[in-house]
Amino acid sequence: MTSPTPAILPERGLADRLTALFWRHPRVLLAVLLTPPLLWLGVVYLGSLAALLLQSFYSIDEFSGLVKQEFTLKTYAELFRAQNLDIIIRTLLMSAAVTIGCALIAFPIAYYAARFARGKWKGIFYLGVMLPLWSSYLVKVYAWKLILAKEGIITWAAEGVGLSMILNAILAIPGIGGNSLSTSLLGTFIVFVYVWLPYMILPMQASLERVPTSMLEASADLGASRAQTFRTVILPLAMPGVIAGSIFTFSLTMGDYIIPQIVGTSARFIGLAVYQLQGTAGNIPLAAAFAVVPIVIMVIYLMIAKRKGAFDAL
Amino acid sequence: MTAAVEFSRVSRHFGPTHAPVKAVDGVDLTIAEGSFFAMLGPSGSGKTTCLRLISGFEKPTGGTIRIFGQDVGDIPPNRRNVNTVFQDYALFPHMNVRDNVGYGLMVKGVDRRTRDTRAEEMLALVKLEGYGDRKPAQLSGGQRQRVALARALVNEPKVLLLDEPLGALDLKLREAMQDELKALQSRLGITFVFVTHDQGEALSMADSLAVFNEGKIAQIGTPADVYARPRTRFVADFVGSSNVLPPEVTRAFGGPPKWASLRPEMLRVTAADGVALAGTVTGLRYLGAGSRVTVALNGTEVAALLPAGQPVPEPGATVGLAFDPAALHVMEGEG
């Protein structure tokens, strides 16, 4: 041999020195990777959350309109006034309805994408689901306002095929109906479902993708009908994805204050209430207390889901 | 005896009709009731597809399949009283072992108490008493396999299908499971059909076996029959890796000018002088229980199996070969 290769290769500078450092102390790499996001999350996110929580325990002086910085539960008590409770219940019902609506529409799409779409079709699926997210949310909501308006395409189409009767009957339903779809809670619901749908489809699809085909075959092999397989195998295994999706749709609906202003009745939702309380009314403590409500509801929701075994398949 | 499973001219082609991939191509097959039947072949030979045709996860593109005399062309998997032990076991991860085993009864509407009792019985049968509360993730590979077996057997299937049942287990466990499966089958009397690419497994476990090659059955018979009298070159080579002799070599070995097979264990290595067949040792492989010697002669290479304790020739040495003429099996089939 003319040039024998050494048993140990020479160090080639900084990159090799860093590699050696990380190899000798694996925790250093972890620290380097985690410090920036932890600072961001810890200080900016948790810090502001703590500030919010703190604000919600203050109250406002009714005469001067100034915030009294002393601990009280008075502001929380205000949430239970009829008009505020109304807002909370309305928001809760809307969020639940939107979540269920999204789940029902998303499931077949996610199932198709996870089970059958291959190659090019998978690409088309991702594109189709995410394309709506590329355009501005406001543009989409205003577009829906026009679609749902009394002179809009839905009314026009219903007249064209002679289904105006049905549309009018739906709009006559008290509570969700109204003068037109764009001024009814039903319209608000439709727009919410449309806007948040991708956030339900993607986690659902990811969780369905992880269910092996042999699991479905085993179920059929053991005598289960398609419905039984769905109930006892697919749904429980997809549950973490469904819950993840529902966290998105539920909390996004609870916090949104734009869609109900553009499409729907004058009935207020939590997001809108927070927006108005901290802006025009200057009642920061009540706004903060309102903002805590979705957090509490989400925590309760996740606790129930956990108890029901929704995360057993994780 | 009735046939548990009967294939007549069954095909399963994939892809476009002008250039189909023939996974299974015109297979005729009869599996007797109560037998332990092996489908043996290399990967892609169509054996697993055949198993899936029986369970109903694949639909034939041609021919008919009968299970206990009934045409199952129109019967979905959940109505076939046939159960499968899947290669990856396919245990439900969100259920404990007891619920996994009781699943087949649950979907048939059996009440919880009966189902739990039956599940415990089945767990006892596969020697997993007391494991009912565990989750599949807490079990070892061998234990999961037993659960999969119990889950299939709880339904009292007419036919039990096993897809590479021992493939994922290590050697010791595999041998133990071979004996257990065999004992279980003769105790229960259920027809077992199992797919394997391991010829040793097929030979040791099956009552009869089918050797698959390129979507067709190359040979069906008892293990002893297939091993001693391979019909084609493929079977001779795949089952027990025999010496496959071209016609001219067969003639040199004292046979007719046809393709023949000669098992390595039938050859004796002798001194080179005074014998008709002599050649040069080109390779030597130590196998523990013996050695495999490769000898080049007449332009071909022949392997001989030397039992342990016999003197082993040096590579490059000239040796003689001797065998009982009855061991030379002339093959009828082509390919």
C-alpha cells in the first residue's frame, strides 16, 4: 500500500468540532434546539396568558371607568348575567355545531385520501384541501356573504329549480333562520364550517393513514359488518385525529369575531364580545374573563375526551 | 372426505387487461377437510393471494372457489366462516387482549359474560392465561402471535388461514410454535392452511403442500413425495435445494438424458481412484451438523452433504462421488 489510511480521520474544522461536542454531550444539542422555542412559548405566550388571567381577577370602577387592581371574583360573576351567559351558550352551541358539521364532512374526504388516494391523486388532495388557505380569509368570508345573500346565487339557484319553498321553510325556523341566509345563524354556521374544514381534514387524514389495512381486514375476517368495523375499529383508532381536528374547529370558532360580524344576525359571540369590551367599552377585566371561558371549556372538553378513551390509540 | 377448499381454474390478475400481472393464474387446488395444508413458494409466487382469495379479501378474476362445497364468489369476508392469523397479527391496539380475542363474538352479538369466558378458554388453549387485561403493545412477538391465534380460533372457523405465521419469530420460538401449531391442529381437527416461503417449515408441519411458482402450482403432494420426487427443476431447487442435473450430466451419472434431481445428502464423497465420477472440490461450507461440499465435474457443480465426523476434503482436492442409483430422480415436468 502506498498511502495507508489512518485509523482516526483528522478533524475538519468547526463542523466536526460541533459534531464531536454533540456526540459527547447529547443534551447540549437538545438545549440548543429547544431554548429559542421555549423562550418564545414561555415568555411571550405563557406570559401573556398569565397577564390575561391576572386581568380577569381585577374589576372596573363603575363611576370612573378605571381598572381597580385588586383581586376580586366580581368580574367572573358578571359572566353569569343573563346577557353574558347568552353569549357564552350561543358560542358554545355554535362551536359544537361547527365541529360536528366539519367532522361529518371531513371524514369521507379524509378516509378517501388515507385509504385510496395514491400518487398524483394524493397531491391533488393536499392541494385541494390547502388551496382555500392561500387566499385571504376576509375575501372568502365576503364571497360567502354574496353567495348567501338574498340576491345571491343560492336564492337564485333555489328559484331556478323550484326549491324556494324549502329554502324559505328553513329560513323560517326560529333561532337559526332569518331574512336571508347571510343574515341568519345558519349562514354563520355554513361559513364557519367552510373556513375551518381544512383544519379538521388534515389531522383526521393523518390519523386514518396510520390505521393499517390489515386491521380493517381482521375486523371483517372476524365477522364484523362495515358499520361494526367503523364503530369499533376505525373510529376509535382515528379518534386522536378527530379530537385534534375538533380542537382546531372548536377553539377557532370560539375565538373568531369577524365571521359573525359579516355573516349572521346581530347576536354576539365570545370573540366579538371580547373585541368590543376591550375596545369601545374599555372593560379589560370583563374582556379577560370572557377570554378565559374558551380555555376552561377546552380543558373540560379534553378531560371528557380522555376519560372516554379518545387517546387510547395514541 | 369433503373438500374444505376447492379452487377450479382460479385466476387473480391485476392491472390492465391487455398486460395483466398474473398473481394467480389458473390454479386448481383441493384442500381436504381436517388437513394441515401448506402453500409454499418464493415471494411473489401467488401463495398469499391464494390465501386472500379464500378469506375474501381478493376477488378472483376467473374461476370458482368453493368452501365446503359452497361457491363463495358472492360472499363477503365477514360471512365466510374462515378466520385468518395475519402476518403482522393485526391485533386491535385500543383493546386489551380479552376484548381482542372476544371481538369475533362481540360483533355476532354474544353477551359480555359468555364472550369473556370463551376468551379466557381460548387464552388458556394458547397458554396465555392471565394476560386478558394487557394491551397488545405490552406483549412480546410470540405472545401477540398466540393472541392472534386465539382470536381466530374463538370463532370455531371451518378453515384457519395462517399468513407466514412464524415469519416474525426468532428461530427457537419458531421451532416451538411449529410443534404447538401442529399439536393444536390435530387436537381441534380444523383445516389449517398456511402460507410460507420457508421450505423446512412446510415440510415439517404440513400433511400436504402446494409449491407455487409465478402464479401457478408447480406441484402438489405430501412433503415426502414432493421432496423425494420433485416434478420440475424449480421444485427440486426450491424444496431442499437439490442438485439439478442437465440431461447430459444425468447421462454421465448413469441416468436417461433428461433433467434429474439428486439430493445432496444422497451423495457420498470417496477417494478419487477407481470411481466413475471424480471432480475437484471448489467450495466448502460448514453447517454445524455437517458440511456442504461443492464438487465440479462434467462442467457442472454438484453439492454433497457430509455428516459431521467424516473427514472433510481440502478445496482443490480431487475426490470421487458415489450414490445409490435409485436416488437419482428423473423429472417429468419442464421449467
